[in-house]
Amino acid sequence: MRRRGGFILVELLVVLTISAIAFSLFWQASKNRMHMLTRLEGNYALSRLEADIAILRAAGRALDDIEPSHYSPLDLKIRPEEIQVISKTFKTEKILKK
């Protein structure tokens, strides 16, 4: 049997459509994965910060000993009596007092 030229064109369009759909689903899944990992990293840093503050309080040390770079996705503003946590990633603004 002989195939006609139009039939091959339709097959090619179907294959290209399926490939485009598969690529867009893969791209969306990768984007969602990165968003989820960023949120998890921020939540982990916040819980670690709260645990470290509890340890410093139990030891009777000042909150000035906290290094902001150790909690990288969070933006920390450290004052002598409080720590303000600002995160643009998962919309958290929290104030931890001494």
C-alpha cells in the first residue's frame, strides 16, 4: 500500500502536538518542584531558628549570637530585644521577642 503525503503530515502534526504537551507538563512539574523545595527550605530554616532561639534562651545567652546568614532563605533583622523574620518566598512576617 502506498501512503499519501497528507497522511504523513497529519501523523507529524499529531506527534508534534503530543511532544509539546509532554514537554509543557514536564516544565510545569519542574517549576512546581522548585517552588515546593523553596517553601520547604524556608519552613525548615524558620523552625531551626525557633529551636536555636529556645536553646539560647535556656542557656541564658543573648539573641545577638544568631548569625543571619545561617538561615539563608529568611531575611532576619536582629535587634537586642527581638528578631524580625521576613520572607518574600512564603509570605511570613514573624517577630520573635526575647
